Amino acid sequence: MPVIKIPTPLRSYVNGLAEVPVAGATAGEAFENLLVQFPAMRPHLTNSRGELRPFVNLFLAENNIRDLQGLATPLSRDDRLNLIPSIAGG
């Protein structure tokens, strides 16, 4: 089963978990499964149309899925996605 690694600032939405096992054959299915398991994350990661916000990135190994096949990027059962939101501050 693929896993999504959760960055520290978002772990409060996933009961403190550093990694969440997800079902899905594609990055999009895995991401949607994460949001079904933890619906409080949805408004922080998707826009009103349910699309991944521009500042939210999913990496498969060292590759941003946007540079692969986007949410249609196929996953194997041992893949790890890294959820990396851009963080602004000053």
C-alpha cells in the first residue's frame, strides 16, 4: 500500500502521524484517499473545485508529480509520496 509522508505543520490534521497508508493506483487516488481519511485537510490542500492548490506539491521520490503525469502518475504498492506545501512567512 502506498504511503503519504506528512510534514510536521500538517500532522495535527492526521492525528500526529508522520506517514499515512493510502489506497490508490495513482497519485490522485492516493491523495483523495488521504482526504477521505482526514477530511479536515481538504480545505488546506485543495481549492473550491477539489483541485490540488498550486502551493501544494506531491513528490514521488525526487520528482514532483506535476513534472510526471500529474495526479494520473501511477503508483506501486511500495511507493512513498511526500506532501510538501510551500510555506510563506516573513
